[in-house]
Amino acid sequence: MTEKKQTKTLLKKWRDGDVVARDQLFDLLYIELRKVSAVLLRNEGRVSLSTGDLVNEAVMRLIKLEQIDWQDKAHFMALSARMMRRVLIDHARQKDSNKRHHQKVTLHTQIDAAEKESIDLINLEQALNRLHAIDPKRAEIVEMRYFGGLSLKEIAEVLQMSISTVQRSWRVSRAWLRSSMTETSLK
């Protein structure tokens, strides 16, 4: 059985309540989840989370979700990346609430090294929330691309959109976020 079919089978079994299938799924995809985690943590600075910590916290949050209608591996990885993003945001907020200043994190898509930028996670979270209020699909594309490292093709598959539509949305969303984050940081 191919990994793709195996993943889809395990996702279906997990949705139906099979915790053994859930655990097998996490074992099967653990290395890929660690890669996503490593991308998110690279150049973070003084964060107390390790790659494994971030994956484990995201997994614990995924386990708490009830009856997800998993589509496929790309859908699972996108939601996993979203959970990792939330863990990082919560971590940054806690550090901020403890009167410590968080470091800027460099977020990478695994696709294009030229797009590396240092981004304040809380500023990004606020901008993504504003984008989500305007256009939820575009916010979802940004999450999958920045935090999940998914390719435009994978995003198109998850969202059932054409690649050209995803590319346009990605360009527009990136420009909108830069503008929004710059305005926020100037205030």
C-alpha cells in the first residue's frame, strides 16, 4: 500500500474513532511533522520549545478535535501546521504577558528561500485575523504556505482550487499582509 493510500485509510479509521489508527498515523507522518516544526522554529531565538515539543503540543491539540472530516494527507498537514502556528502564537503571547519581549521568528516556506522574512508572530497573527475577516480563503492559503510549507499545488488540492487561483491569492495576500503589518508596526 502506498503512503498516500495508507495515510488516507488511517485518517478515515481515526475519524471513525480508531485510536490505534490515529497513533499509527502520527508515527507514519512524524518525520514530516518535525520538518514543518523545524521550519517554524528556525531562527526563533530564545524560545523554550524544541522541534519535538512543538510537534507534541500540536498533536495533543489535534487529538482533542472531534470528528474532523479528514480529506487526505495534505489536509492533515495543513491543519497540523495551523496547530503549530497556534502553539507558537500562544508561546509568544505568554512570553509577552510575562513582560518579556519575544524574538522575531523567520518563517520559511520550504519552496522559495528568497521569501525569508523576519516577522513578529503576534503582529502576523493580528494581520491574519484581519485578513480572515475579509477573505477566509486567502488567510487559509497564507497559513498553509507560511506555516505548513505546503506547495501551491498542495494548497490547490486541499482547497479544491486551480493552481493559478491559488498563485494569485498568494501574491495578493502576501502584499496585503506586508502592508497591514507595516501599518500596525508604525502605530
